Amino acid sequence: MNFKTTLILLIALLACGVTYLIYKPDPKAIREARLAESKSEPDNPVEQNLVEEGSFGTPVKVACKLRRQSEEWVFEKRREGDKDLWDITAPMKGRASGWQVDSIHRRMLEMKYEIVYAGGAGVTDAETGLADPEARVTLTDDKGKTLTVEIGKSPARGQTYARLVGEKDIVVAKADLMNVFKDSILEYRDPKLFDFAAADVVRLEIVDQTGEGGAPVTYLLVREGDGWVFEAPFSGKATAEVETAVTTFANARMSKWKDSDPATLPVYGLDHPALSLTVTVEKKTTRPKTPSPEDAGEDDANDNADDAAPEEETVVETFVHTLHLSKMSPLGEDTSLYARVGDEPAVGTLPKTTTDKLKPIESKWRDLRLTTAPVARANRVRITTGGRTCDLIEKDGGWVFAESGQAADADAVKELLKAVGGLNARTFVPMSPGDEASFGLDAPSVDLTLTVPGQDEPERFRIGGPSDGELKRLFYVRRGESTSIAKVRAEDLKLLRRPETDYRSRQIFSLGGGSIERIDLAYDNPVDDGRVQIALEPRNGLWTLVEPVEAAASKERADKLVASLRNVRGLRFAGEGGDPAKYGLTDPTAILRLTCLEEAAQDGSAAPEDRKKKDRAEVADPEAETADPAPSQGGPRDALMQEGGDTGVGQEAGGGAEAAKAPAGARSTVEFQAGTAGGSYYLKRADAPGVYEISKELFDRFTEEYRDDRVLSFTDSEVAAFSIRGGGQTHAFTKREGQWVLAAEPDLSLDQKAVTTLLVNLSDLRTTRYVRYTGSQAGDFGLADPAVAAEVTLDDGRKLTLSVSAETCPKDASKRRYATRGDGGVFLLTSEEIARFEVRLDAIEAK
């Protein structure tokens, strides 16, 4: 045998040896397999239950002793409200994961087998592992009956030796019984910490030790209706953030259970928690009513009513739950915090997305609104400011002064109520009883009381002194008799500081359904000495200037004036009586008189009822309703308006309109005086003492130019000839065979479009201010020798003329130049407008 053959045989022998070692039969496995084959069952076994079905009640206690664990695990069931819950009672206490406990007792009670060693024949406890069981599980049912299952070894995959304590039969369970047990009791802790509805929480107490100095702060909140209120450390309503915290508490789930050793609590910062939250839960349940001894002794007649529904009663059960939070996080897990429940030693981690919602933040949790009452529905307002008291009541959809019954400014009242409803504190500070003076509340600058329908007590607010000294950016405000004082921005309190006069009605005049028949207007001439005096009347549906000359009026401006006069409102009530110079009314800038026709009812007797209500709502001055018309404060300037008097048409805040109201359908007049002082604009009726501040836009209506602004009225198609003189030259144009030619040189070819443009520019001339309407002489304003003149001859022979002076108006800010049509009227034109019709031959000559 050669070397090569010997080597091959050695390799083959070595391979055989390795194969034997790998696949060598396990004597123990062979023995257990033989034991399983030596069963005392027939060849066709029947599946059976270890615990006879129905022989054991509902488990209420499960005790497990695992050989690998030194301590026994005990789970007990309890009833909370209408739910059954499992708790761990040993070796620690805590809420258990119910489904995991259920899986243990179900595995025991529903255990099935086919192989049984009757009386233990054929096997030994040592061989089955029951001499020192892997686990011993003792179950107790709701009747107090107990049974214990011992669990031994696993003879084969999916099989386990087991027997009932007190029995000798050993069975081979058709399951791996040991895989139902977790490695640690902590794994049976329910990650959901509580089982109650957030809506059943009636009280929340939080002890916060995270503040500066380490002094604990206790927050106490109670449910009130649909919301929450603070009872400590201050009183006041809470925001929806509290309900969010309660819901978060109720639904809290541990991310992971870490430890159950009480000695390690300091390690996790839970021996002295940073935050402790305690909720009180009231669970209401309905159950059959328990008969009283008196009910039990009633006669048998009631016993026959078996079909009657049993009486029920509502029972309230109270539960208290506590959660402690540490300020420490697991190493490398700064998104979690350590936590534990009540007195339980078990420690777990809660995500910061949960714990952040549980920490009270006053600025978020406390409702910083001074009131949540529906103050917008208040029907009475009493406010004292500046030593004067204003008492207002709601009436007929508006507001009136309680004492006089005169109309108040409804908008001002609504603005006040809106401001009160929107008041928010920057923060609240406590006030000791009797310490009002420290807050300036012994003599408040504003004392406001609102009566709100449906509330037993009125809403009261008092504004004290500034909380920031000389800065005066924040002021103390007290609601009712609260000892929690708000700091409120001064800007937010402005509307509460309004004087009594600001609540006077701003309605100066309202025409209602009547019509304006004439407007007489006199005002200071802004571009000349003296006064402008005009009158406007409607003619054929258009407003027309009827005095001092008859002429077309500017439709746009006249329509705006009339719209403004139908319903005149001021910005605010400025005052009454006193020195008229304060309002620029000693010598009013403008005086306007309306001649009106009252709206007549269909029967010609009275105004409609809705008109009457509106009129009553617009009366606001407490002294004017029965007073005689006040004399004009305009001095000699109002002479224009004296001839017709004033019969008091329409309604006005502070006027004698009600007393002097003309019969429906009658003509009447009302006079207004307008002035300006200190950069403000004022208006009053001549028949009432009230003065109102008005907008500049309204004031300007009393001094605008109302004559039609068109200077020359023609179209280029109706012109037969025209001439324009300027710069010492006159250029005359006539038409020949439909073409414009220069009269001085007809053969000069002209750009027809350029010539027509000159005419169009003439016809487009506009003026927005007349110096005089009539009475001007030829030599006035430098118009005797005009710098520019134009004459237009129309096809019908009429001639239109325009003369423009070289002089500018010294009173005109735009330095416009005087111009006239030769009719005695003088108006102003800008240099730019004049330049548009100046003739330049090089521009009109055809190229």
C-alpha cells in the first residue's frame, strides 16, 4: 500500500469520526423519548383538559413562583367603577398589564394534553422536572377556590410536563408553558398608568418644586362647569391648557419601566420629585337600588309586581391618583424624564412630549382675561371717570342716558364693551385685605359697572395707579372684590378712560325720509376778501346754483354735499356752552342752512312709526329737548341766515328737534355753523348748545366750490372761428372748405390735428375756485389788459370769450392766475392749464 492510498484512508477515517461526534445521539433525549413512548394511553389518544371546564370560577388572584426568580409574583384583580383591573401586589405594587396576567391564568386553565402518566407511573419527578418545578402557579377564583399548577421540563418542542398540586397524574401539556412568563416583574407593569376618563376629574393639585430658591408652589384647580378655576396660589379662571394637562395625565404611558427597588429612588431624582400631580376622580355609576328595611317590610301586594323595572340609583365613587416627575433624564435620552406613580417604587420614563404638558406655566394656564362674562350683552353701563358719572341703559335697540332719557352714542358704548371683553392682564398679583391704597384702588381713576343679563352680580372694574412708577405703561385693575389684581397695559385701558361727553350721541342731524329743497351756504372766501354766499336748488333732477347767479353746479361735489347733510355725524361730542372761540365759532368759518321737506305719511298726518323710533334713538342732549333754539354764535357773519329763521327739521344729538319737529310733509330749516381751532374742526346746530368735532373731509364740504368747473362750454365740431392772443400776438383761425386756416396767411398749410387740439384744450379748461361770481369790473385783477385772451365763434354766431390776467392770486397756495369770461365772474386757472392753449406756429404748421 503506497503513501497516497494510506493518506486517503486516514482522511476518510477522520471524516467518519467528525461525523459521529456531530450526530452522536443525546442519551437524555433518547431516554425522554422512550418515556414519552411508554405512555399509558391507547394508540389513539383523546385530547383532554387539565382543569375540567366549569369547575373553576373567574380568577381574581394569580401567584407565580418561578425557579429562576427569588421572589413570588402576585397579581390581584380589583374593581374600579365599571372595570376590572389587575394589580401587581408582590414583590412590588403597581398597575399590571391586564392582558398579560390574563394570558397566564388562561394558559393554566385551558391547558390541554393527550399523554398522561397515571399516578406518575413510568416517570419520576426528577425526570419530568417536577421535583423542583420550573414554575408553580396558584390561581384563586371569585369564590375563594384555589388550584396550583406545577410546571416541569419540556420533553419536546411544544410540550411541557405539568400536574395539579394534590394530584399524582403527570401530563404532557400540548404547549410550551414557560414562554408565557416574562423575565422580570417590571415587564408586567401596564405602560398605561391610569384608567379613568379625563372628564371625571374634578380636582387637580400640583406641587411644583422647580422654581427659584426651591420653595414649593402648590397649584390647586377645581372643575367648574366646562372649565377650570384656580383656587391656589391665586383665584381665577384657567385656560384650556389645564384640560389638556388632565387629559395627558389620564392617558400617560411609560415608554419603559426601569427599576422597582425603593432604595434606588434617589438615583432617579424621585425621592424628592420636581413635580407631583394628584387628581381626584369622581366616577358615577348606575346600579339597582338596594332596598331599605322599610321597603322590605311592605305588604305582599307589591311583591306581585315582578314585571316592574327595578329602581336604580347613581353611586359616586371617588379615586385619587398621583404621578411624580423627576427633573432627570436617562443618560443619552434627553427626550424623556423619570417618573413613578404614587407610592409605588417602580420607576419608568415618560416622554417629554407628555411631561411638558403637565408642568404648570402661569402665562399659559391662567386665563389672563379679566372677565369671561358676555359683557357685550350688557344692558346697563355705569362709569365714573374724572369725577363725573355716566349712567347708560339699553332701550329700543339703542342706548340712552338713564337720568334724562336722551340718546347716547351707541357706537361708543359698543366700543367700550368690546374693550372690556378684550382686557387681558400681563400678570396678576395678590392684594392683602385693606391694602387698596398700595394699588391706587382706594381712589380709582375709573370705576366701571356693567349689568349683564343672566348674571346675579354685575361686572365691576376699577382702575388704580400705575404698577411701573413713572413709566405708566401698566396699571392695576381690580375686577369685583377679587384680591388678585391684574396688571393691564395703559393702551388697553384708553377706551375705559373716556370722559362722559364721549358717550353723548354723535348724531348731529338726520333727515330720514325727507328731502332737501334748498341749501344756503356762506363761508370765508379762501382766495379773496369777504364771504362767499351761494344757494343751491334741485332743477330737473340736478343741483343748480341759483344765487348769486344762475349757473350749473358741479354734480359730483353737490351730490357729495347732499349725501353728507342727510345724515351728519361728528367724530365726538366736544362740549356745550362756554367760550365759542374754543371751537372757532365766535365768527364761524361757514354757515349752512338747509330747507327741507319732511317725509309725509300716506294719509298726510304723521311720520311712519319706524321713523319715530329712529328719531327717538337719535336724541342725545339732555338739555336740548325742551330748550329754546340757541342763538347763533356767528356774530355779523350769520346775517345771511337770519331772514328765514330755523324751525328745527330732522333729529340731532343735543338739539330741540323733538320739540320743534314740523308736521309731516311740512317745510322746515336747520342751520349749521362750522369752525376750526387748534387744528381740529367743529360743527354745531344753531338751535342747540352741543358742539361736535368733525372730520376735515366734512368740514371741507362747507367751503368747497360748488359752481360747475367747466370754463367754456362748446365742442370743437360747432366752432366756426377762434382766435388766441398771447405774447403780444393774436392768431386767428377760420375754416375754409372744412379745413382750418390762419386768417393772416390762409396759404400756410396747418396741421389740422394740432389746431383741433388747441380747441379741445380750450373746451377742457376746468376751474375749482371762483374768486367772484358776479360784479367784477374790467379793471379788477389785471384783466383790463389780459396777458392771454381767447375768443370762440360758434356756428350759430354766439361768441365765447376768455381773458387771463398776468397777475397771480396772492391768497392761493398754488399761485393760480385770475381769469374771466366777461360775465362779471372771476375764477382761477393754473399756468399749466393756460399753456395748453397757447399758440406756437412751429407746432401747428404742417411739416
